[in-house]
Amino acid sequence: GDRKRRKQVGTGIGTVQALQRRMADMCLECQLARSIVIMAAMKWDGGEDETEKSKSVSAAKSRIGKAINKVGQEAIQIHGGIAMTEELDVGHLFKLVTAAEIMFGNTDYHTERFASL
């Protein structure tokens, strides 16, 4: 029908809406990661025992790692082939956050550590 034929800036509206949905999911991942870091900081600041502090750090590192992977890969896909060129920061940032995900134990390590504590 008309909906399939409607265009916005030369692109089908469905395409724009799909990209908006993906970006909203990326934003949500970032907010979840930020929230869990704040929670871990509060536990470290409070009177929690060492096990609870360790669990909170591993939970945060695990959640952040999942966010890095999802948001980073989505950003590369949304930008297409140009994402990994020198012209855009997205490729450079993806490399930096991927390195950060590995430092001090990667996502899998901290997920298993959290479960074992």
C-alpha cells in the first residue's frame, strides 16, 4: 500500500523506523551499564562485605562487556562499510572499547566469577 511507497529523505520510512529502534536499544544498553556501575560504586562505598563488593564488580564488568559488544557491533552495522575507515570515529571507538572489554577479565570471566561467588 501507500506505506511501502512513502519515502523520507529518499529512504523507506520502515528503514528509518528500524534504525531508530536499533538506536533506542543501544541507548538502553548504555543506560543499563551505567546503572550497574553506579550500583557497584555504592556497594564499594557502603559497608558491604568483600564478597558482595566482588560480586558487584563482576556483575558490572559482565553487563558492561555485553553492552560493549552489542552497542559496538550495532554501531558498525548501522554505519556500514564506512564505519571502519579513518573518516569516522566509530571504528576507532569500537577498537578501544573492545580492548577495554578484555582488560581485567573479559565478560565471560566475570559472568562465571559472579556466578561462583
